[in-house]
Amino acid sequence: MILCSLRDIVFGYENEPVIRNVSVDIHAGEFIAVSGPNGAAKTTLLKLILGLIKPWSGSIQFTPEFSGSSVAYVPQQASSFNSGFPSKVIELVRSGCYTELGLFRLFHREQHALVEEILREVGLWELRNRKIGELSGGQKQRACIARAMVQQPDLLVLDEPVTGMDAASRVRFYEWMRNLVKTQGKTVIMVTHGLDEARDYLDRVIYLEGKEETDHVSI
């Protein structure tokens, strides 16, 4: 099922187009990578899909079946906390549940269990009471991903999610995303430069050639 269709998208900054005449379909239940050289507008494409920016021309349409579905976005600089950031890991991750908890933010057994499950998935349960600012770069990134995942999104959009992770953590992350797509029908779109190590876990790659054009490459 097509989740989102982009048709003849043109967008740029000031008077300079960075994306020209892009047409691509995003299908539900896929693990998709967006890749390409530096300056190829990969983050811009994510923001267009999310509706954070509007195209100069062309159309972006979500299917009626996607109406009411949830979306979580982890931007590229999400993990850039300084050493003085006061929140603990578990507090940051719990905050991802707030939109579902209402005014008084009362956690029930289900939310506590979900937070624990996700923290264990990303390997941070033992560090749950550590302050975010004390973590390594890769650990901060995993905490931000965990915060997004407790929202239980139907569409997860990640901008370079494995930045700062070691090789073993990257593999675990790809396996986790692959499992979410396969067993729960989630849709995952991530920007990555690491196609070689991620390729076996992906369904498709959207490869941006550069500032002038975009090629849609199927795997």
C-alpha cells in the first residue's frame, strides 16, 4: 500500500533549487534509506515528507488509510545535549509518552512496561538513572530513538540515527528496525551514509544524486 506520494517536487533555499522534479512513492511496511553525497538535500527530503516545509511546486499526498496514524521524527542534532542537561535517561524517554497521557501525565503499568522494554532494546536500561549529558554520543542518540519509539509510531523518520554508535550497536539497531517493519508493519525512513552495512536490512534506497536531480533506486 502506498503511504505517501511525492510528485514533481521542486524545493530550494532563497533562489537556489536543491531538489528538482522529484517523484517517489513511500510504501507502508518498508524500511527505506535515503542516501547520497553531502549537500544532496537528504534532510530536506525528510522535512518535505513530514510537512515541516512546503515544496515550491508539485504535490505531497498521504493516502486516506494513513489518516490518524502517528509519526515520530528524530532529527540529526537530536542528541546534542551538553554535560549540564539535567534530565535522566528514563525521564527523557518517558516524555515521549506524554501526548498519550493527558493533562496529569499519570503513568500506568503499560507505559512503565513499554519504557522498560524500549530501553532494554537500545541497551540503556542499566543507565536509566544516568543524566543525559553524561552519556556518550552514541548513547545519547539511542536515548533519543527510544523516546521516539515509546510513542509507538506507525511512521518513524530518522536523520542519521546511528551517528556516534559503535559497529555492534549499529547492527543491533538495523536488526531492530527490520524486525519492527517485518513483525509490526511499521514504516521506517532513515537518512544514512552507511549503505554498505545497512543494505541487507533495507527494502529500498532513495538515492539523491546531488543538487540537480534525484534518482529513485529500488533494491
